Amino acid sequence: METADLFRKARPVWAEGREKEMNMTMGFVLKFQGQGKDLILRLTGSTIYRVFLNGVFLLHGPARAAHGYYRVDEVRIGQDEQQEENWLAVETAGFNVNSYYTLDAPSFLQAELSSPDQVIGATVAEDTAAAFIPMVLTERIQKVQRYSFQRPFIEAYRLEEEMQGWRTGLPCPGCRILPVQNLAVQGEKKLLLKGLPDWKYKVCGASRKIGEGTFFIKAAHIEYWPDRALLEIGDKLKGYEADKLEICVSREMDRTVTGKLCRAEDKRETLSKGEFEIYDLGRNTTGFIKLQAQCTEDSKLYIVFDEVLTDGDVRYNRMSCVNTICLYLKSGHYDFESFQPYTCRYIKIMAAEGRCRVERPQIRELRNHTGDHTVFHSSDEQLNRIFEAARETYAQNALDVYMDCPSRERAGWLCDSFFTARVEADLTGRTVVEDAFLENFLLPEEFAYLPDGMLPMCYPSDHYDGNFIPNWALWLVLELYEYRMRKPEECMTAKFRGKIEKLFQYFEKFENEDGLLEDLDGWIFVEWSRANELTEGVNYPSNMLYSAALRAAGSMYGEEEWVGKGRRLADKIREQSFDGKFFRDQAVRLEKEGQGRLVVLPESTEVCQYYAFFFMTADKDSYPELFQCLIQDFGPDRNTDTVWKEVGAANAFIGNYLRVELLSRYGLVGQILEETKEFFDYMVLRTGTLWENTTAHASCNHGFASHVIHSYLRDLCGISEVDRQNHIISFRLSDTGLEKCECRIPVGGQWLYAGITAENGNRILRVRLPEGFTASIKDESFRPCEVIYLDQD
């Protein structure tokens, strides 16, 4: 929580009168002598920054926090990292626009370098020898378009060879050093300890060049991509209007046409005007794109990137993002690195002007490494690579919040977080990212532009258009219910009680005579499928979720009235929605058919059935025919043109995951094994990460998709529950058909090992329990499993 003593002298500062200016970049540099002892750098700011020591990259930050709060980075600078004379540089940008990624807040930087007994340097608005020297940086073009509707600005640069010399104390053309008196203190900030794992910044090179060719530029008068992030700038979406841009990269790319595309021959040494090269990083990767270029004449380069190839080429706007960085380069040598993180497997370098020798591009990874040491291995290589792709997906999406994707949005979405939170506990044995994620929702007393009691669909974010997903707030209730089991000593769930009460009070206004939610305001979201078009009136999947949230909250807070209400709601859903074969999605009031009576429409979707089972509106015993139909007729192999073609198919988010949960609940582990291979392996082979949808038209790296890790550890390795309060590991053993499946996961700061093998016609479970834990084993397999307890290492 909030702390006030993180800085001794540093103040939050910015160029006077410019703290609300959009997309402004500043640099702060401190010269200091080697101290012969370890130093600590603390800093925070708005909006983002990167730090260099003697020209070497140190970190990117800050971690995100709720409105009015700022998380403080703390970096140790060891004696061995210091030289006799040192330059500490912070490059920071204030975006000052609303987005799903960063908040619209006035710009500032607050930084302090200190030892235990003295402050070496600090950001202050005073003329002292220990002050960071401030400067306005002009290399990054300020008036550019947004990257996407959900994220702030793209990157475009006008560079000269010496422009980055300021980071090491060298003269810098275009850098305007500010007198300290032209800095303004921005007022005291509410500070939070970062409380998150340090991020890793490993540099990876492209594995190979895969394509090259030529391109040409059309005349200007063509039909441009109607990007809402460019055309809808105004009070609800801040940014620079199209006619005010210094450069409009999307329209330049729209005019660019590939003339020839062929496989790379690796013989070309330079790129000349109208030529391009395509490189493959080997898998989908998130981080900062790096490029070395030696320009023999003034040049203009485009760096275009994407997660997949489209017709063998790299399409800049496949995901409704501007996946392009534009570089205007004077002749000279450049070692460029992007300021913001992006996600891609493929990088296309295009020479629009001039002539350059371009080295193979690299990317400085931005990922959470804390789950890297967890082990999963089976006798099926498909399962192994799916697990590793899921681990990579998690690592790129669980930095400071649980993100939906590290590309288009980088947003901390509810519902997604319910699934990703399970994975963090499995991979790391901790709830560090979840703690920060939940704290962000907890801290604000209210959320601007949203109805009283409603929670934002993603956060930290600004929703000036007033948009929200009402049923997504209910997923937070379910996440809190499980969070208290992952962290039983935590009291955060108790602190959320007031928000949950207000949330339920909000929903009461939409309850009809049957207690069902009807005509909800906002964006009613079920999943990316036909189900999203059946939300008018009474949406039964949303009501199934409401019923489950009431029962979960009632259990958490001892409110039997909520529990009873949730049960009655489930009864009413069963009475109205089920038609004898399927649960139907929707009921509306048709005036001409009953003077305003509620009429259940006949259409059903696959995901509606999964909602019913996941939220315990239905179970195997009460609906045996429906259960058998779902198990036998649905899933990845269903031909939707011939098999139940009237039932709209489910998508990856979230229907296919709820299906796996259904299979797990009833011990159909062999089916989980086979279906998850069909659901995911083609994704793994194409990108090395798991996708938002079943097709590659949207994000191919989506945090919730890492939930297959939870499935494999629970269903294939048999670890059904880790009771951290009572120190019990529960095993549920089923026949998987695998010759071998083993895992090692962290529990309570120790390691739990579980391995199931088939040996001489017998099955053996080998277990090494963390000290102080006991095992509870339930064997549901056809072949009894011998249990061998291993000694601690």
C-alpha cells in the first residue's frame, strides 16, 4: 500500500507548463563519481521511461498503478557496474492521452540515486550540483498518430548520428537543456512500492532472413484504412487529429505496394530505395525492437512487424494497430531501439529513401521470468510444446498486471485475469502480479465515467466514452473467491466487500420480476462468437454468471441472502432457458406476442451450454442427455455445417476453455489430452504462443490462453488442489494413456514433485511433498496406481 518515505530529496518535476502536452519526450542525466559501494536508484513517473547507465540499458518502467498512485522502481547499481566517472540517464515520455494501456495523467519524473548515508543525485527544481540535468528531446517525432484505439502513440524519429550522446554526457544536436528554474514541481504523489518481480531484458536476434523484395509507392489519392484511432480523435479519444500530424505512417503504408516478394538469398549487403527484407525471430516475442544501420546517404526506413505472415508478407495493420516504426536517418551509423514494447515474430525492414547496410534485427525481451523453473514433461511431445508455448504466453502477459495481449492493447482485463491468476499460482507458487492487479481495482474510491458501483472492464485505463462490460465485473467476484485460497493470509478480499456490495446494488436496478438481469447497460460480452449477438433483453449466460457471483460472494462474506438469491436465480434460468435439448441464450419482450411478456427465443449457442455447466446451473446428473451430447458431438472435431448446425460454435475465448473445465470436472482426462492438442498445437507451430481466437485474425499471444498450464498440471499430473491454509496437496488420478507425465511446481517456497509412469503394465505415482504438507489421493483410474513417496532433496 501507499508509502511516503521512498525519496529523501527527489521531487516530481517536468518542463514548466508542458506537463499536459501530448507525447512529449524529456531526458534527465546525472553525472556521478564511482562510490566504491552499492547504490540504489529509485524512480517513478508518468507516463513511461527507460534508464541507461553509461549508455547501457538498465530498465523500462514504471509498473502501472491506479489513478493518483505511482509505483516506484528500485534498482541496485553495484560497485562492479560503476566506472570512475558515470552517467545515469532517464529518457521519459508523457503521453497525456486516454488508453487501455497507460493512464491520462500529467507528466513527471521523480528519481533519486543514493547510498545508505547520502543522496548522490535527485530530480529537483533547484540549481544544485546533485540535480539531474533536464533536457527536452526532439529526436522522437511528437505529432504522430495513435498506435491503436487501445494504446497511445506510435514511434517515428528524425535521427542524427550523435543524437543519443546525451546519455553519456556527449553533445547532442537537437537536445535543448533546460535551466533548472524552468522545471516545475508537479505536486506530491501517492507512492507505492513496485512489489513485482524484476523483468528480464535478454536480447535475442532474428534467427534467419526469410524474404526480400521490392516495393513502390502509389499516388496519394487512394482509399485509406479508416482507422478509428485516427478518425475519431476528440473528447472521448485523445490524440493528434489527422490534419495536425507531422507524419501519418498508416497512410504512407497504405500507399506502399509490394512489387516483388521472394525467398531470401542472403546475398544482399545493403538496402536501397524500394527494397525490403523480412526476418524471422523464430517465435512470437515481446520487447523492444533493435536495429543497427549504417547509412551511406540520408535514408528513410520503415520497421514493420507482426505476429504472423499474411500471404507471405508482413501486414502492418492486421490487428487494427499501426505496427510500423518510421526512421528518418542522416548518413551515419545507428544503433536504434524502440522506446515502447511490441510483439512480433516477423520484422520487415523497408528502405523508402536512401541506402543503408542493415544488420539482422534483434529484440530486447520484456517478460516475467519467475515461472521459468517450473517443470512439466510428458511422453507426448505435442503436450510438451503446448505447455512451453503457454508458459511463454504467460511470461509476456504477466508483468505488472495480467494483460489480455502484449501487443494491440496491453490492458489489464477482468475475466482474462480469472484464468491467468490460476497460472501464476501454478508456475510461481505466489500471487505477486495478482496482488498488484487487484490492488489497482481496490484503491480508487470511484471510477470516472462509469455508473456508480460499476467496475471498469480493464484497468488501469481511462474510459472517457463511458464504455464498460457489466458482466466482466462479476468475474472479479469469482477471482476473489479463488484468490483467498491462493493466499489465505491475505485480507484484500475483506477490503473489497464495500465494492462488491455496491456492484450488486448496481445490478439490482436491472432485475426483472423473475430476478433475472434484463436490458443491462454497457457492452454485454459473452465471448467472440454468435453468442455476442444474442445479448438483448435477458441474456442467460450473463445471468448464469450473476448467479455464480452471488453464491461466491455470499460464501466469502457469510451472506446467506446472496447465496439464496443466487440459487433461486439458477432455478429460474433452468425453468426458462432449457428447451429439452439445449439452454437457450436469450429472452426478449415482444409486444405483439403477449403484451410485453418475456419470450424465450429459440437460438442456442455452444458457449451457453458451457456457461451452464461451469457456473453449476447444470450438471451431469440433472442433464445427462445434454452432457452426453456436449461430450460426444461437440469439441474441436465438430462439423458445424452438419452436426447441430443450428447451435453457434464456441470460440477460444472463453468457450473452449470452459469446455476443458467441463471435461476436467467429470474426469474425462483422455479427452482433455486429445482435444487440447487439436485446440492449440497448430497455434504453437505457427507462433510459439497461444491465441485470442481459433483463427489468426486477432492477437496471437493472449494471456488467458496460458490456462492450459493449469489444466495439464491438474488433469495430467493429477494435482487437483493445493490447500495452502491446511497444507494438503490433493491428487485426483485418472487414466491418461501417457507412458510418463511429471511436473515440479513451487509450493510455499519449496518444490512439489509428481510423476506418473506406466511400468510393466502398472502405474506408479511418485511424489515428493514440500516439508510440512500431506497428501490426499483419490484414484479414479481403471488401473490402480501405486504411490511412492520420495525423500526431500
